[in-house]
Amino acid sequence: MNKNILVFLGHPAHFHLFKHTIAHLRSNGNRVDIVIKKKDILEDLLDRTDMEYANLLPNGRENGMLGIVKGMLRKDIGIYRHCRRDRPDIMFGTSAEIAHVGRLLGIPSIIFEEDDVAVIRAFAAATYPFADHILSPVSCDNGRWSKKTVFYHGFHKLAYLHPNRFKPDINIVRKYFANDEPYFLLRFANLTAHHDNGIKGFSDSVALQLIKNLEKKGSVYISSERALSPEFEPYALHIDVLDIHHVLAHAQLFIGDSQSMAVEAAMLGTPSIRFSGFSGKIGVLEELEKKYELTYGINPDEPDRLFTTINKLLEMSSLHETFQARRRRMLRDKIDVTAFFQWFIENYPESYRVVNTDKNYQNRFRNFSL
């Protein structure tokens, strides 16, 4: 039986996370309503792909804890009104608000999260008690909420970067770069999310030294969530928002203080270094670093280690081939995440009973071709 479904998108990464699942659910005759808040390029992505949506927070939210709380209340009210007007059968996303409204109105809510509870304590406390179920990678530690969690063998970013979903295209890269010389992609995150309090990333001095060193080996481009200082403007990456993953896939190295893009680079087999106070603290990235050697975490208090690690990578004789082999090893262990999401939502709540009683059921979603 077709479902009436509500999905909340709060970040550009969530657009990518759910875009294939939404398209599949709609193609199978389900109604899927999208609600969002203003965040970075999220609206651009939805507009470019002709996906209709309702913006509950068109002016974004203020920074700081008070701004977060005020924004949450406004989203709670917006989702509540939507659900009273057009009651969905199920809600899913990464938002505390769908869990709140779902509990209040008796509508099942599924929360997708890949950060450990220790990293997102405030979000977890505000969300997990009210959610019906949580879907997280097996490397994620959900603490006391593990009993209501479905742990799947994959990563959020595999939902859109699994080879069954995405094929890097060098011709798209050549639209922006005239020749095939090596290039390096840097990412500067905003670090204003609720879980970023006290977390450090790149300082301008370290970033400038990094660029100076990398320019000896190739071109340098910066993708930035925060406003760039004048000295970094010449390096700003200006591309179609839908092409970023093609550019990331063909970069010689990715270096940034963004955890999300570091995981994306790992999914694509692009060597990545995250220069962040989160290093060593996130289960998903620890698995990708310690088990698969696809990324490296360095604390911002260790800039010398950053430059040493970069030099070691660039001295590898078969850097690309080595990391592609590591990627293939990772993919053999993981499932087609989107296929699993689609099945789980479309068949919920029976799907929860199935995966909870048959721990091997996920294996039928384990397939890929390169």
C-alpha cells in the first residue's frame, strides 16, 4: 500500500543522503513531502533538481544555543501544522522536530544519524527519546539508545556515492580545469553547528602555509562554507553545485576541517586529511582511518604533522591505485545503502521486525560494480 511520507532536510548533505530514496519512493507511487530549513546551498540543490519543498526557516537560524532553541521551536510548529493538515503515515530525516511531532501525534518517526552520541549529546538528548527508531552505521555508538537503533553495514555518504549510484566523470572536471594537471581540494567548514562548540579547524596562517606548499605540486582550490578572507579569494572554487563530487573524485588530495567531505572523499577513494578537533572522536571516521586507511585525522594543534602526512602521501609512487584498492576493500564489506533505505521505509514497520530478527538480512543489499 502506498504511503504518505514526510521527510525533513536540514543540510545540503541531507539532500544527497535522501535524493535517490525520495525519487524511488515517488516512482513507486508514494507521496513524499519535503520540508527544509535554509542552510548553505540546500535550496539551490533542490531547485536545480526540480524537487518541490516547503521552507520552515527561510531566513535560517541565529548562531548560539538560544538561536538553536528558537529555530527548533519554529520548526516544531511548522511540522506540527503540516502534519495536522495532511497527516503522513511516516516521517524520516535527521531532525529532532520530526521525532517531537511524531511522538505528539502518534506518527512513526525514523531518525538517520552517523555521529556518536558523545559528539552530539544535546541533539541526541533532544531527539532519540522521542524517535521510534534510529538508523546508523555499525561503527556509530548510540549509547543507551542502541536498542532502538538499526545498525547497517555502510555509511551515510554511500547512499549517494556508492558505485551503484555515482560514477565520477572526468569530462565534468574538464569543464572547469583546462588541463589534467594535479589539483588539491581544500574545504573550510563553518563550525557553527550545535556539536561544533569549542572545535577548531584551520587558522589562516596554517591554511596559507598549506597552499604555499601545495602550489609546488599542482593547483589549489577552496570550497568554503564560511566567508573567505581576501587572500584566499583567488583560490575559491566556482562550479555547479551538482558537480562537486566529480571534482572531489579526481582530486590528488582532499584536505579540510569538514568531517562530511572527508567521508565523501573516502567513499570515492580520494586520499583525505581532516585537520579538526574532531579527530579521533567519531566512530565512522575512525573505522575509515583505522580499518580501511582511507583518511587521516590530525588535531589542529599539530600543524607539523599535517605537513609531514601530506608529504608522505605525495611521495607514494602509486597513490591513486593504492587508495582505489582500499576503497574496493571497503565496498566489499558494505551494502548499497540507498537500496536498504528504500526497502526499510517502504516496508516499515515490518522491515524493522525483519532486520531485528534476521541479522544476515542486510547481506542481500551487499553488491557493487565498478
